[in-house]
Amino acid sequence: MTDLEKELLESRSNIYEKISKVEQDKLEGNSSIDTKALANEFLWDTSFVINVTAQPQYSISGHYKLDNLKDALDYQKGEEQLYYDDIEWDECPEDVFSEIEVDDIDVVVNDFQLKNPSKDYQEELVKRDKAKGRQELVKVLTRCFKHSAVNPEEFHTLVDEVIEQNPEFKQQVQGTK
């Protein structure tokens, strides 16, 4: 299992933050040390939100979303023009604007995933899913037990009856013995 896979298992948000930083660095024209390592292991989808204000009405703002970094930078540099009817305004615009000013660009990482997860990583995910499922089942059974007013021996007997009455469960129990 790679270090990035281990980190992903520990905290998905850490990887998200690293990918967001790489994309923010690209937006700002900087390079990041993590870019190559992250690009080798992960696929992600990025979009850009251009935040704007309108003149003469500075109190109104809005945004324009797109998926291409080059286009977002062209709008920021003023090489491309945004029109008021293309913008998703925060409020209803009252005037026809003579100019729309780009305030900044937000980078949004929509989703990310491992390109080629290792066998160890996949096994760990399965193990965690099973443990989580078991914890949820214990919580449900605990609630049932508390609300049933049945004593512990009877509750155990009821669980045994469920297994006995369902052939599929019965086979699974016999298969594990």
C-alpha cells in the first residue's frame, strides 16, 4: 500500500486539501511539489467559479462556473468578457450593467479517486466496511433489545429462532462452524 493510500484511509479530507492546493497553485501560476505524486495516483474533476461584481451597482455580486482553467484565467485577465445574462446573480439584478468586474476565482475539486488502488488498499476498505456494518448491526440489536423488554436469555433465543427459521442464515451459520 502506498503512503498516499494510507493517508487516504486515515483522512480523506487531507488528500482533498492537497489536491485543492495543487489546483489553486495552478490557478496562481505556481508549481507544487505534490502535483506529480498526486497525479500519478489520483484522478480528479475540477471546476472554477468566477466571482464577479457589477458596475455601477457594486452591491450586487454573482458567479459564473466553468470547467477549464485557461478560460477562467482569460476572464480574470480581461481577455474574455462576461455578460450579465451569463452570470448566476446572488440577487435579482435591477439595472443593465455597463461592466462586470471579476473579483476572484474559486477552485472546486468535485470528486477524486485512486487510479489503480492496490490489493492491500481494497482489502482494507472491505475490512473497514465489514467492521462498520457490524457496529451498525450491534446498534440496531441494542435498540431492539432495550425496547423489547425481553430478558437477555430470551433475546438470545429470539436471535437463534431467526437463524433457524431462515434457511439462508442457517446455511451460513453451519458453513462457519
